[in-house]
Amino acid sequence: MTREELKQKAHSLPLGPGVYIMMDATGQVIYVGKSRALKNRVSQYFADLASHNAKTRAMVAQIDRFDYLLASSEFEALVLENSLIKRHKPRYNILLKDDKGYPYIRLSGGPYPRFSMVSKPMKDGARYFGPYGGRSATAESIKAICNALRLPTCSRKFPRDIGKERPCLNHHLGICDGWCMGKLSEADYRERIGQAVRLLEGKFTQVEQELKAEMLKASDALRFEAAAELRDRLQAIQLLGTRQRVVASSRADTDVVGFYRGTAKSCFVVLHFLKGSLTDRDTEVMPTPAEEETEEIVASLVKQYYLNKSVLPREILLPREFEDAEELGQLLTERAEHKVAFTVPKRGDRVNLVQLAERTALDEAERATSAQERQSKLMELLGRMLGLPQAPKRIEAYDISNTGASNIVASMTVFVDGKPLKRDYRRFKLRDMEHPDDYASMEQVLQRRFKRYLDGDEKFGDLPDLILMDGGLGQVHIAVDVIEGMGLSVPVFGMVKDDRHRTRALVAPSGREIGIQQTQAIFSLVGRIQEETHRFAITFHRESHAKQTIASALETIDGVGEVRRQKLMKHFKTVKAIRNATEAQLAEVIPKNAARAVYLHFHPDTEGDEET
């Protein structure tokens, strides 16, 4: 369908609640959304494309057609949306990697059954235990029980692989009895499995009594090695007991949701609490969604996470509110057959729990992100915010510093991949300036910089991908005029300050301001660029002023011309050192009569003294 046909179809939609399904030219579902007013929501996609963010514009450009499903209520639309996202996994929706609900432990059938963790029970003849509080604790529970009873956890299949290979490392570590060697029977295996089942059922005392009886029997029969193995197994079971009772009863009564949005990667966390104690957690690290608001991301992840659960907590603490929370709570309450409440805590211990979840999310996301990946994503984000065709690799920033017409200087700093490249920094001393004029100064600096580029000067050989001006819109217009006048094209933005002289926004040549304070990583990057450029300009200005002061101090001395002044400065470095030097030390650098003149200039009260 053409864009006009899509727009007309959108305008013909009903105003009621429903779900819309966007498809590309191949029929692939690329986005699923819901709305309480279908006509209004879908029409927005095809109205003013310039008002959309980059991700939405990219999606709309691929829409070939769309379908929709009417719902009797927003509640029903919520269920439909989740079902369709789960089925189609559209690439423009925010997606969890899998459906992480409360897990179960599955015991397979056959002569040598094995334990595994699954999301939900099936009608397949296997035996299921649970549900448990979280996946990591459940996996550890399976491992602990198998190790304690020395059951196999390897990938070998029994009885097929018995006697075919040497025993694996688990046997040598003493956590498996080497069932693959064929020394133990199928009956022995089933006896161990029976003990494992009783442990999962919480019958620890019964298993302990069985092992004690076996240990005493072996000891009485003088089978001391077997008795020692049984003793070790008994100790492992006793240590396992307390922990397993917690896992077995850990159907959380409170879940706490946390989310951290990093530069490159983000993390979604759910902490499971039972009677105030943390029993487990679920975490998912994902590439940071490009354009969505944080509230939208959290809402999407929470809906996907809980709508696929078979067991639900009574309360879910959220870091922030979202639009569909009431409808979602109603749906979860019906499924759980008890009240499920969403709460955004404002004070007290519950706020601390949400903060814990968010710190956990931050730690997980940062640990999973490399420095290079973080920097690359930061540049991509800056490029999208400014509407650039690609992420800026090389950024140049300019600033002017002066205290009068004789001391006007400018600085050019360079950042590559977000890091300062100091070897490419450049300083400019302004020429023929009768009085301070920042606009004229910047015009001269940029003309000199880009003329050197056009002339093939290696020191100015790289063209920037972005220029930042330490000034407002006027400086931006000067830069654009100079660059375009020289037949070049480089994006230019100004750094707009707040009351504390921090860059709060970037301003485009059109006058449009792009706020950066809400995006901490960009705010920090631009702040570093602004501070470094200002520092470099001020440092050069002070050095220039100091040199002028030095020149003034030496220029009035008879017999000391430019060449001798340079020799003195090269040797002594500072005027203070020249002032403190003896006449003999000065004479080592310049002729004796000139040395005498310099010494007397700084020590007039010694003019009549004899040199010793």
C-alpha cells in the first residue's frame, strides 16, 4: 500500500480499543501495539513523520500494510497485545529473550531418569516438582542434590553409554559415582533417585535415617571405604537441608522490579522475596532500546514477564508507574485467584527494596558492557539525538579567551570516540583585532583552520564529523557561514549553558534546542568537552599573557634585544628565575655587559656595589 492509502485506512479505523499489527512488504510482522482509541493512535504513524523519533521513522518506512483486532475493553486489548508479541516476536517491539516464570523441576521417565528445570509442567508422563521461586536457585538445587547423592549430571545417556568411555571429571572430583562404568546397577540408581525425590518432597529426616542405617551396616561389615562415602553423603544432605527447605517453599509473596538503562546495555531485574527474605532473582541484560522512554520499556517488560507466569506473587513493587498497570493487575488477579497488586513505593523500606533492585540491574548491565561497546553506543546515541546521518567519530570544539585586543586567543580541542586526542589540539593567536569581538574572532579561527585543511596541511588534515561551539546561536551561524562559504559540510551545534555554566542543551543552526540533561551519559560527555575546551583556551591565554609580561619586563633593558631575551628565557624559563640569578649566572648566557644591565635592572640598589 502507498503512504496515502495507509493514511486513509488509518483514518477509517474505529475509535474503540484494540490491537494493531504492522507488516512489511514480505508479510512479516514488525510491530504490535495496542490503544484505547485505534483510529487516533494508528493515524499518528502516518501523519507528521518529522515528529517521530528515529526508530519510529525507520519502522514506518518499512510498513507495507497493517491489520487490526477490535477488543471489547482495554483489558482484552492488553491480553491480545501480549499474545501477539509472544507469537510473532516483532523486531520493533521490546522483547524479553524468553518467558521467565516460576520454574519447575522435571524428573524424566525411563530406566535412568534425570532431573532438569522447565518453565511449566507438561502431560508427558514425567514427574514435576514446584513451582519454585526463581531459576538460579532451582538450578543450584538440582545440582546440589545430584552432587550430594552422586548422581550423574553429564550429557551421557544410560544405559546406552554404559561402559563405552572413561568416566568424566565429575567422578574424579567425587561428585558422581561413575554410573557410566557399569559397576552400579539400575536398582542402585533408582534407589538414589528415590532419595532425591524424598529430598524434593522435604523428607530430609527420612533420607538421613536411611543413610545412617546404610553407614552403620557398612561399618559393621568392615566395609570402611563404603561407610566413609556414606558419611560424606550424609553430611552433604544435612548441609543441603536448610537451603532446600527455603527453595522448596519460595513461592515469592513480593516481587521487586528494577531497571537500569545503560549507554550500551540495559538490565531488567526481578527480586523475589518471601516473608521479607530474598530467595532469588531473575535478570535479563539486553541492548539498550534506542528511543523509547524508560516508562515504556519497563511497562513492556513487566507485561511480558508476568502475563506468562503460572504462579504469581501478591504484591509487585515497581520503580515507576505505567499506563496499563491497573488492567494488568486485574488480569493477574484473575489468573492467580488471589489479589495481585502493583505498587510504586514512595517512602520507607519498600523504596529501599526498589533501589536495591535498580542497583542490581546497574551492576549486571555495567558488568556485561565493555568500555569500547559503551563508548560506541554513546556516540550512536549522540548522533541520533542530533539527527546526524551517522555516529560522530571526530568532534572538534572551539572557545575564545581574551582580556583585551592584545591578548585574544582561541582553542580547538579534539575528541575521537568520546576521548580527548590531545596531539590534535590546536591554539590560535588572533591577528589584527582592534578590540575584543568573539564573532569576528571565531570567524578568523575557523577560516584559518579550514583553509589549512583545504591547503593539505597535515596538522589539520582530518575533517570533523561534528563541531561544538562554546557559545550560543550567533557563534553557530558564524561557523556555518564560514564552513559553507569554503564549500564544506560539517554539522555545527552550540553548547547552551545553565546558571551554573554547565551545558544544559545543544542548539542547532535552526535555533532548535536539544536537551541533554535527561540523558546522563550525553550530559557528562558534552560537559567534559566544554570544560576541556575552556581549560585549554584559558591556559593558552594565561601563557600568552605571561609571555607578554615577560617581554615587557625585558624589553626596556638597554643592550638586551630579541635574541638575548630568547636566550635568557630558554635558559632560565621564567622571569622570576632571571630576577633571582646572580650576575655571574647571567653572564654564562649573554655577554657580561648585557648581564650587568639585566642584573642592575632587577637589583637597582646594588648599582654601586663591587662584584665579588
